Amino acid sequence: MAIIGGNTEKKEIGLSIGVSGTHDRTKINNDTGYLELVDIDVDGQGNPIYVEQGSWTSDVIDLGDIFQDFDKVFTDNTINGASSFAVLTRVSSNNFDWSDWTPIALDGTIQSDTKQYIQVRIDLFAGFVSDVFIIAKSDFNINEFLEEKVVSQSAYAVPTLTSDTSSPLGFAFSSSNAGGAYLAWKAFDNVDSSYMRTAVNQIIGFVGFSFVEKITVTKYSVGSFTNTSNTIATEWTLQASNNTTTGLDGDWVDLDFQTNHSWGTDATTREFLINNSTPYKAYRIYMTKNAGGSTNGIGSVNFFKSQKTSLSLKRDYTYDKELDSTWSNTGSLHRKKITRSQWQRIDRLEVL
């Protein structure tokens, strides 16, 4: 089974090896530029799980007349977590006959003989990043031996606001407003009679919240207000961004689309589940239609964090319809089910 970890090693290169070459279960991270193991799954908390080990081999490097000037591969390196790495080199005089792979010294000094052609190989090894044993989602199936428990319910991510900037968790924003009574934070004040509203003659607009820390939203809600008028939104798109600074700029991705909503005179809230596993900095409701008024508005908006669950072994198994009273406090997720009579037969054979 793959384990949690993976190298994102940062190194200053003393030998110009470039980033091209042959990858074996490794890749170059496009965001950081670091070499790392390929991730193959996620755990129950959404953290990546990497292959146990992989390697990268550089293209052949022709040092020409200056090969004697290079004695080290790396001048500095930093190890991430419990992961580890090994660097090896091999050399050739003719780019045909090659020496065996030889590990570099602890200080980065090349141990291979000095020759015109050289190749570098970096082996990466994943490591555990915590003392908690976590399995990959693809490594198990929910069955009669396992039970899934809710660790934390999905929770409203934005607290009750009294101004656009009243929360240390972030700030509320909107594309425009119809005055001081209809600012962005009115959608987050938990008051049924108040609401946010765009400027007059601006039917298309948005309202949202930008968080200090990225969060993963898997559910959201939109609500009307008491005595709802024709200024209530009937069509909108839930959008998210990781590079906005004001809520008005940045790049936005669509997460959900709703249309043809009608509202009564009582304050009503409707919840919507979305398929999202990516944490984002900001979320907004982009309104495109209303009930016919000259402005567009929303009574309330809520964003909910994802629910967390855990797996554990059941302790209430029955074998031959009888309760197993000798169940111990230890076990395995790969335990094989047998009947009590089968176990008694094994026990009589004194199998340990």
C-alpha cells in the first residue's frame, strides 16, 4: 500500500542538469518547480498519498573540456518531513560504455570517476508525515467489518457579520450596492428582514466572502427575506477563486448553477450540495436574473465546510449467530472472516 509523504526537495544545483530526463513515478511540480513523487490517491481528509518510491534520471550531460570543474551535484538541499532521497551518478568517456551507479557523498561530492559524460539519478522515498495511520480511499471497501463515523458535521464557514470587515476570518464583498442598507454583509447578518441588493439597473451582480485561509466548501445555501419583493435572485452561479484580492478581481471557476427559483413572502432558505474537493480562498453567488425588479438581491448566503468521517473496526460481530465475547482491542482492516466452528477447528489443531 502506498504511504503518506512524498518528497518536495529543494536543492541548489552545482551541476547543471536541467529538468528534462526520464521520470519513473516522479514528476516536476508545476507550481514549485520541485521534483516530487507521483500522488496516486487521497486519504479520508483529502491529503495526497504518494507512491512509495520513484526516481528521475537526467539526460546525458556532456561536460566537454570543463568536466574537471564540477565536483558536486548539489551545494544545498532541504528534506521535507520524513521523506528521503538518494542521488547517484554514472560516467562515460564515449557516451556508450557506462560505469555503475555510484551514490554521491553526504556533502554532495561526486564519487564517480572524472569523465566527459555524466548522468544523475535521484531516488525519492515517501515517508509518514504523522503518527496517525491513515489508509487510502482506494484501499478499502465499506463492509460488515467496518463502520464509518462522523467526526465533524459540515459547518457554516462564515460567522454572523455586523459589517463587511467585522470578522477576522475574512471579508464580505459585492459587485455593487443600492445603498448603506443593502451592503454585502447584510447577506451574512442572520436577520430575516435584511438583505443585500445591487445598485439600481444592475440586475447582474454578485455577493460573496473571501477567507483568510482556504476552505473546501461542499454545500451552500441561498435564502430569501421576509416580504420578498421582485428584487430577489432567481438564477445564479456559485463561483470560487484562489487569486482574488478584493472579490471583484481574479480568476473564478463555476461550481454550481441554479435557475427558475421562485420565492414566497416568508424568509426561506434552500441548501445545495456540490461535488467539490478543492479548497478555495473565496466564494461568491453570481446573480444573473431576478423576479422582475430593477435591482437584484439575496437575503442570506451560507457556505459550509465539508463533513469529516473516520473508519473503525466493528466490535459487535456475530459468528454462527452468537456474540463473540472474546474480541480483542486489536485487529486488522484486512482480517479474513471465518465462522466460529472454523476457528474452533483451527484451535484444536493448535495452530498459532
